[in-house]
Amino acid sequence: MAPSKGHNKQLAEHAYRVRRNAVLMGEVQGQGYIAQALDIADVLATAYFHAMRYRPDDPEWEGRDRFLLSNGHYAIALYAALIEAGIIPQEELETYGSDESRLPMSGMASYTPGMEMSGGSLGVGMSIAVGMALGLKRKKSDSRVYILFSDGELDEGAVWEAMMSAAHYKLDNIIAVVDVNNQQADGPSTQVMAFEPLVDKLKAFGWFVQRIDGNDLDAVVDAFDAAKDHPEPKPRIIVADTLMGKGVPFLEAREKNHFIRVDAHEWQLALAALEEGRRA
């Protein structure tokens, strides 16, 4: 059943607050993977406030759905969502990237409540997702494994091997999202290593595939619902085309924003842009 417009309005507010949390954390260090946090906020808001099952006061609850952040440099985005979800206290936001903080700049499971894997080395998340999903199947658990990874990770052969094995084992408890923002450290992802036609390739690997505008909240919600409800015994993936810096026009316009510095006076401009978008 599709959520009501009122429900989506609530999700839009969560997405706004995820973006705001990320900008506030970025301001602590003056730099970071802010553009990725802004582009993936709608996906994270939908995952945590519409699709997933978890207990904020018990992050290790056995019955939870698992969310794997394969692209560990997106940690600032996931922290922003975990803070909004009440898994991490709001006041810890100000410790981002600092000594002794539970919020290091790259995601580490040993430090952070709600962080299911350490993802600093790219390309390993899908293999971990397959192992977790197999384990949950053997336990006869109905929990799901959600995994977020980046288009740059499509360069890694291990990702494709893991996707092939997920289909072989009919792991219908995996819901993956690949963030296609067409940017990685060495340049546009499609120029570093061409991966299109991506949908056809993923279908050929045995996955149920949907491709959406990852910044269209209605489309994101519908895609998560369809992934959960799909009747075939196969893993599910959402190809989410997103815009780096979404919601902050001067960051959207930057040619290179994989890792960015933001001038001191620009942080308030970024927050003001998010607030303006919220009111629109």
C-alpha cells in the first residue's frame, strides 16, 4: 500500500533534518563528504522512517533489519540518519571527526551504535550482505539486509561476484541501493569505468531491478515498497540516480565535489538553502 501524502510530508521533514544534521557535522571539520550526504538523504530517510525495522534504544536487537554502509566515506550521511532516528544522541553531532568521538570520518562498526560494518575499504559490503543474508535465512529470521553502495564500487570485481552469489542463493532478504551520482575520487564514474547499461547487467545477474530518481521522495518510497513486496525469490536492487549536493544550489553547481571544503561563511548559506527548500 502506498503511503499517504501526509506520510510523505513527514518523510520529507526527516530528509531535511538528515541533510541539516550532515551540514552541521561538516561545519565541525570545515570539510568532508557533504555532497554525498545531501544526495542520499531521501534514500536514508525512506529506509529509516518507512522501510526498516529497528529499535532506537536497542541497536543490536536480534530482530532488526540490518543496514550496511559499504561506501564508508558516506558515514556522515548515515550518522545524520542515526541521529534523526534517535540511535545516536543529538549532542554527539558536535564531536564529528574529533579525537575519541564515536563518529569517525569513515564508518567503523566498533565505534558507532547502528553501524553494522566498517566500510573504509570499498567494494566489500555486498559480500558482507550476502553472508549476513545467508545467516539470517539459516536462522529462519524474517529480517532483511539493506545495503548502500556507490557507483564507484561497480569498478570492483568482488561486487559483481557477490551479486552473482546473492542470486544463486535466492537471497530475497537483500535490498540494495546503488547511489549513481556519477562522481568518484578520480572523476566521473562513467568515465573512470563505464558501467552502463547498468539495469540490463543487474537483471542478467538475476536481480529484481528498479531505476529511479533518488531525489524524488515519492519514487524512493514506491521503490522500497516494490522491493519488499516483490514475489520472486531473488535479491532486489534500486538504482538511484542522485545529484551531489542536493538542496544546496552552490554545492550542486560545483564541478568537483567528491570531497569538499566549505568556506566558513558558506555553512550558514547552506543551512539557509535547506530551510528555503523545506518551505517551498
